[in-house]
Amino acid sequence: MARKGVWGAETPISLYCRCKQVVHWEDPELSTDTTQILPGIEGILCPTCGLCIGLNHVQEWIPIKECLLDSSQADGWCLAEGLWDRAIHWILSQFIYRTVEPPNLESRETLFDVPDPTDVIYLLWIGGKAAGFCTLKPTGAHFERTSEKYAMFTIDTIFVRSSYRRRGHVKTLLLALSESHNDIGFSQPVSDSMVKVLWKFLTENRDHRRRFWEISGAGNEGCRKLLWYILRHRCKNWSTSQDKTAF
């Protein structure tokens, strides 16, 4: 069921938050519980817990779950090209990843910042649903903390929702990126789950072993190491009581 909202668009009567709060469009505080997500896109915040529960795009309020649906998208990785694609990435990285499937700090998973305007973003679509993302720093992009520029095309963040993992989606992306880039960097820290993916990938693809780098900073000389050597070292020191296939 829908009604005309403040902006004249057809909008749902209510939005539902994970904290069980129901936000009604008749709520007089509706206009104040908003925040700008991206230029031209606002988010409505739950008055109880502060989580974003819907976005306003082209004068239409859309519940968070519906924002991640698009039946026209083919399965696989797709380059994010417009403002709405970046809004979908925002939902995945700043809402889903932070609150629904939060990072495990003990496994070297970290919170993700909002990408720079120059970052390249890929979205993973499966069955008409946004299932993951990857952000990359182009070669020559400015490193925000220094005056350096990135020495190579660098994977800065990557995330696949738990229900879509172990299906080869990251492998597919790595193979595709390798076709157009001789060297690929991976920003520190590389999480334990990504270590497992990379170990399997480099074991199966020997020609990539001298092309993947773990980098700190912008990845210039002295700030990069071959990932294959790092993984071999970890494997060698892995306790014999543990399964090495964990990599």
C-alpha cells in the first residue's frame, strides 16, 4: 500500500527497522530524521537506534531492502557507473556490512570507509539482488594520507554476503581484473577469509604469483610484498595440528 509523501511521490506508509521500530510517514518528525548519503540522495534514520531504513531518490522513498533489488541486472560483477549504483554500495558497505554482517576484528576484518570519488566500484549481482562489492584505487590516484600516488591498481575493499560465498565469485573478479592489469595490489590488512581465497587462487594460477602484492600506503618501493611469499610463510608456520586447507 502506498501514499503520497512530502515530496509528492508514491511511498510506503511505514518502514521497519531491525530494532523493531516502525516509522510511519505520518510521524511529524519524519522531516528531521534524515541524513544526506550522497549528493541528491537522503536516508531516513530510525528514531530509536539511528540506523538508516530507507533512501530518498528522485523524490521517492525506498525501503533499504528494496534498494538492493534489480531484476534487470545480469548475474556477476558489474561496474558501478551512476549515483544510484554508489547508493547501493553505500547500503552494502555502511549498513549491511557494519550491522547485519559485522566484521570479525579477530580475523583482521575492518570497517570500510566511504570510497573516494575517484575509486572504481564493482557490484556483485545474483538473482536480481546486490550480493557484494569491490572498491579499487586506480594507478596514480592520490593516497589520502600523504602526497604519494598509488603505484598500481589496488583492491581496497571487497565483500560478499555470507549466503553467496564459496561460489567462486571473488575468483571470477580476480581473473577479470588480471586481464587488464599486470600487477594488482591488496590494501593492508588482508583478512583471514581473503587469505584463504588468495591461497587457493594462487595455488591454482601459478602465473599470477608474481603479480599480486600486499601493499601499505600507496604501494611504492619498500611498501609492497609479493602475496605469494607471504602466504607461503604463513603456511610454513601453520601449526601441524591445524588444517592447512584453511588458507
